[in-house]
Amino acid sequence: MDIRLDPLSDTPIFMQLHDGIIGAIARGDLPAGGHLDSVRSVAGALDINPATVKKAYDLLRSEGIIATSHRSGSVVLSPREPVPGAEERLTAELRALVARARCQGIDGSTVRGLVERELGSA
């Protein structure tokens, strides 16, 4: 899994890591049942604080994307029924994204095209 972090980005490091893992799962680079590296090894490899990695992993777990146990570590879950509240959270995120696009002068057809392109590449 190749995740690149930008320390100068406005996006917090834990969220960049979270999004990178989500992208790897969506592309199939991290299949269901695949193990994520330990918090310590990811922190060491990316030269970031282990608490930052834990925060990203905790968010992934709360979203129902991974499961974590002390014995087996963190594992990618198989796609299943949405986690309770997932659709509502996604709707709120999309609403904010569409509003930001409008504020930045991006029209609806462009947003639809971008969504279609991303759905096609996932």
C-alpha cells in the first residue's frame, strides 16, 4: 500500500491516511480479509505519530471498514450492509461537497461528471 501524505495540506494527516486506505480498499489493493500494518509500523514508515495512525484506524473502524483486535490486528471487512447511519453521514458529506463546488464556481454537470468518473474507476 503506497500512501503519500502532504504535511503542508489543509487536510489533517490522520484524514489523509484514512482516505489513502479507503482508496487502496476501493482499488482492490487492500482486499477484504487483508491485514493492515500495525499502528507502530505505519507510524514508523510514514514518520508520523502513532496516535495519528490510531486516529485514522479508529475512524475506519467506526465506519465499519475495518475490524481491530489485539490478537489479529486490523483487518479489512467484506462489503456488507451499510453501517447504521452511514447513508446519513454520506449524504451530509455530499451536501457539503456540492455546496463547496457551487461556492467555487463548479456547476452541477461537472460535479456529476466527476462522480461518474470516480465511480467508474472504483
